[in-house]
Amino acid sequence: MPSEDANARTSFLRFVAIGDSTTEGLVDPYPDGSYRGWADRLAERLARTSPELSYANLAVRGRKVPQIRAEQLEPAIRLEPDIASVLGGINDVLRRTLDLDRVVGDLDAMTSALSAGGAVVLNFTFPDPTAVITVAAARIRARVIEFNRRVREMSAARGSVLVDLEQDGIAHPTLWCDDRLHANAAGHERIAAAAAAAIGLEDGCDWAQPLPDPPHRSAAARYAADAVWMGRHMTPWLIRRLRGISSGDGREAKRPELLPVVTADR
């Protein structure tokens, strides 16, 4: 729901996004192969009412919340945003070891610091990933529910804008790519629409309409799809974790400076 401050402000000059692969834009490619994602899409929406908007995206894939705070918060503050997004935590939740107190504490610290600099801050809950991930489903679902509960409390205490993806219809198989970890283009568009609605932007979009139920699949078809997914996506992910390797190793932010917003046709 939009906060009172967000309702009073729908015009911004500097948007800075921090986070992990979701905010970097995986897997939502531009025609040239670079990644777009929900934050780019939200910047385009913001630019409709704020043509002078500039936008930076400091997110890097694979980052856990403590890394986001350590690596991205200070550069974000230096850019003096008047609107900022902080989306992270799924890389922490999916790991066997999880310190939820630290994760939410770091999200709270980032929200507080950006708010103190004058930014309207967007925080996010997560959709239920077990709509597409079936391995260790009960444990993952319980962690996501508790994470979301704490983020809601933190956001209410800080007066930030909550983009409640748990309630906004993102947990639908048609909105996720084959790796079951990243939204596809339609999913990123829906996240951007949810964020735009949360800050009070009015664009006539009917994004919140329920999606049709996915086609029924037999148990054999589901097991076969799960086996393919395990071999193609989950096993390499687990091997990287065991080796201490991240998909973001050696990568830098795709948009580290504030730049004018351009259309997606490139």
C-alpha cells in the first residue's frame, strides 16, 4: 500500500536501486542481450511523470544482504537519491545457514540510512518460491513467511513503502524463467507495476488482475520437469555454493552512476 509520504510525492529526480540479481534484471534481456529488469522498468514509469529523472542501479547478482549493505549502501547514499529501492534476502533465505536477525537488521539499517538522507525507500516481501521450487519446500516456505513478517514490521516502523510481492500475485509459474529462481520479462513487469502502485503512480494498468491457473500436468510430467531442472540449474548452483563461488564474483554494477532514463528499445 502507498504510504502517506509516497502519495504526496510521485515526482522524483534521482532513483537509486540496490540489491541482487532480481534488481540487476536477470532474466529480462534487452534486445542487445543486457539485462533490463523491474528497476529499469520502474525508472521508465517514473520518467513519465518526471522527465528529468536520473537513475542508477548498483545491484549485483548473487549478493546476500550483508554484502549489499557493505558494498552498495555507501555508494547509494553518495548519489543522494530521493527514491531508493532495497530488495534482497532470497540468497540468504535459500542457504542452509540463515541468520534472520542479521538479515533483517541489515535491511533495517539500509532503510534507515537512505531515509535519513531524504529518500522515499521501497522495501519488498517475497512471493512463495515453492510455487515453482519443490525441493525442501516446507523449510523454504516457512523461512519466507517469517522473513516477510519481519520485513512488514520493519517497514511499518520505518515508514517506508512496502511492495508486498507475497500478496501481489507474483508467485505464478508463468512469471518465472526456467531456472525457477528469477522472474521472466512478464514477472519483472509485474514487479515494476506493483512498485509503481505502491508509491501511488497511476497509469491505468490492470496488472493486479489474477492470472489464469497454469495447465494441469500429470505427476510423471512434474517429476520429469523437476529432474531436468535439478540437473540443469539446481546442481550447478549447489556446486558453486560448495566451492564458495558466487555468480556475481568479479562483476560490477551495471549502472553505477546516475544517468538519464531511456526507453527499452535498444
